[in-house]
Amino acid sequence: MKCAWNELLDILPKRIAGEVDRLGRDTMQELRLRVNDSPELVCGSGIRRLQEKVTVNDLSFCVNAASRYSPWAAASVSQGYLTVAGGHRIGLCGEVVRKGNEITGIRNATSLCIRVARDYLGIWDTNTSLSGSIMILGAPGSGKTTLLRDAARQISEKHTVAVVDERGELFPTGFVRGLRMDVLTGAPKASGVEMVLRTMGPEWIAVDEITAEEDCCALLQAQGCGVKLLATAHAGSLEEFRSRPVYKKILDNHVFEELIILKSDKSYRVERMHKWN
């Protein structure tokens, strides 16, 4: 397992960083910071709290430190997150800044959710069929990104894989890349899929968190060019996935042949497309 732990500690105020390091180095999955509340460490064994109270200055320190690492910080903050060196992601809540109907940023942060990026090698079952495109489903925090990362890496041992890494979370510096893997970092998913399809000649395209209609249209375009797809989507169950209108096009066009459904214990089951179309 690899983790850019020191990069995460660097964005935390020193009065918090020491205890986070002591309690969460090996097992912390998330760190939640809320103004006037105690820092909350979500670990594999449960939730642990520190004694200190989080201040507005603490959150400002974290946001400012994280922004220096991310060249696309302004664009990502408008979507409610920042990516830190090492692939860690910070979700933000606070006062939304708008220009007309468009959200342009978040100011006066009141809550942060820092997700720890850990790279686990060998968790993808190499016996999984690669006869067609694969969709990974799971609730938030279920391990979709972690599984996608290892699946893309293992598939690239035999096939050319282009990874569209919009948030810089899939393969940050220090994480192991695959043998025949090309990574495009920072591009929006839809335009990134079109770019690698046009320029890199991939056999597979891997992309995390399909959430918008334009993402689905890009996947349809790739399918039409004979490329296999590896993707993830937020859905706690098959029924939830099928009920969301944004996925109708990829369901109707039978884009994916294998469905991976993550369970709460991080294990998963595999279903064939004919069971859910």
C-alpha cells in the first residue's frame, strides 16, 4: 500500500497534524474538520476525535496550502473540492460565490472533508472477464476509485490504457502506473475522453465518477470507435443506478458488459450485462 501521507500532513495546521499523524497514519480514510467542532478521524476501526476545536483560521490554512499544489484550483473549487499532491481530495462547504446562475467558487469555508488517497496493489481480481467494458458501482467512500486504479493498472499489463484523471487523484506522483498506461491529468472527463481517443489510440479508456450527460455522450463516442471502457458511478445498488436518468443513454446502448457492485465491506460482486438490461 502506498500513500503520500506527508503531503497530507503538510496542509494541516501543526497543532492538529501531530495527533492526526499519531492516530491515523495507517488507517485513516477521511478527516472531517468543522468550525467550532472537534476534528473527526474516520478510520477503518471507527471514528476518533481530537480534543482541539477547529477554527476558521484552521480551515483557511488548509485551503490555502492545498491551493498552492493544484494548478486547476479555481476551477475545482467551483465544483466544491480541491486536490492535494498525492491524490488526496478536500471537499468544501461554506458560502457559495455565484456569477448569475453559475457557481464560481466557495468562500468562508465552514467544513472540510479530506479523503485520504491510498494505493492498494493487487486488489483487482485478474480473473475478471475483459470481454467488454466494465462499470464499477458503489456508494461514496466505498472504494470505487481505489478499485478502478488497480484495475486500470492490471489491464495495462496487456492492453494500452488511457486514463482520464480529471482531479489528479487516480495516478498522482508516487503511485504505481501500469506498463502500457497513458495518463491525462486535469482535463474534464468528457473532453479528456475525446482527446485521448483522438490522440493516443487506446484499447481501453479509464475514467472515474461519471456524473453528467456529456460524460455519457463521450463514452458512447468511444464505444463507437471500438474502445473498451472502465468507469465508475455513484450508486449504492443496481436499482439506484438504473433509476438515474443521466445513465439512460449508456444503458439503452449497452455500453457496459460487466457490472462491478461494491459492498460496504469493500468486497465486490460481478454481474453480466444481460442481467440488468
